[in-house]
Amino acid sequence: ALPISARRKYTGDNKRQKWEYQCAVCKGWRNRKQVEVDHIEPCGSLKSFDDLPGFAERLFCEPDKLRVLCDTCHALRTEATKKSA
């Protein structure tokens, strides 16, 4: 589920669209198909079995540890996280 604090009622011409969501990085407003839920603290990767407990703990977190990012900002963050790992 997307954090409600990043959501507002859509007021445009598309009668099928009910909500729009604000990217936490660029602050742009997008429809649901153009945003992703991002873990503020990356879950990491599963390179070995020993990584599983920490990965699962970070994956299943409280909503305050999540944010909405547009597809572009999420792709840039994912790439940056891969490079720093």
C-alpha cells in the first residue's frame, strides 16, 4: 500500500483516476502506475543464506520506513544503491 500522506484526490479530466501520488524526491505528482513504494533503508541483496534474516527484517517494515518515488527517481535510487553495495 502507498503511504496516505503522499496521496491527494485527483482533479483532472480522467474520470477513472481517483488519486495521485507525490514523489518524495522530485515532488512531482503522478498516477498510481507511475510510482513505486521505496524502502528508505534499502533491503539489501541476498548473496548468501546468512543475508536472509536482515533482508526480511528490512523488507517487512512499518509504513514510516517507506516512501513514494516516481518511476524515474526510483530507478536512479536503485542504480545508486547497486553501485554502493
